Amino acid sequence: MEDLRRLFAAHGFSGVETFLASGNVVFETSAAAAGALETRIEKRLRQVLRFDVETFVRTDRELARIAAGAPFPRAKLETAAEINVIFLKDRLDAETARRVSGLRTGTDEFRACGREIFWLRRKKAAGLYSTVALDKTLGRPYTVRAAKTIQKMVPICVPTRDSAGGPKRRPEGRAGRRGF
């Protein structure tokens, strides 16, 4: 992960940190357009790694909103074995969102919200879960993170507030603006 951190730092991003060993990167940038930023990062990763890597950039505020809660009733959340978040580059159209919701089973339920899909799992699978139906339904790149991972990333990404409510850098100097 240190190589990935150095790659982002060398490409002009500041405050670069990697989080876990799953390719999560937190960094600061003045770039505003997520799509252009994703393209820029993907191009650089392709040059260095010599294979395509999809990226899914979110701001600190977006990660905080995602971590704040899945769009399921409390009773369902209390009985869930786990909640996953599926990250997309763009919002789903209404028809695709309806088809994703239709993937519901006795153990899995999906809710599309913006550029994310929340995936409630009622019991842990004995083996790997097949995402073939999800792949076919979405027909686009995506990545999945456990909601618990997103919740752990938020303190690294979101600047704290001072007593007047203004932004304040964390004591460690971390005020990540973008993640992934």
C-alpha cells in the first residue's frame, strides 16, 4: 500500500493515506469534478501498473453521508448480518434501480441511492457470494466495501470542526477530501 500512497503523492495529491489493503486511498485535491478526477487517476494507474483499474471517487461529505446509515428500516438493520455498499461512477436510471431492487432474495436486499447501492445481508454466506446477477443487471463497473469499512474511513476523511463550527484540521494533520 505504500507504493500506492507514493504514486498518488507523486501525481500531485496531498495528504495521501491508504486505508486497509483494499485499495482505499484518502487524499486532498482542489479538483471538483469526480468524473474527470477518476479518469485522471485511472490513466495514471494504467501507465504505472500496465492494466486497467476502475476508480470510484467520493468527497469527505459523501463518505460521511454513506456511513451515516443505510436506507433500510431499523428492524431490518438490527437483524442484518452485514451491510455492504456498492460504489458506482454514476447514478442508476430508474429502470436499472428497479431491476437491482428486484435481485432481492430471502437473505439479500438492495437499495439504490445516488451513486451507491446499499446491500443488506441477513446471514453470512458459507462461501463466496456470486455477483453474476448483479453484474448482468448493472452492466457497468462497480466496487463493494463493507459499511463498517466506510465508517472507519470517515474519521480519516472528514475534517473536524472548531468551536465556531469552521473546518479544523485533525491534530494528526489529516483532513482528507476525497476517498478511494
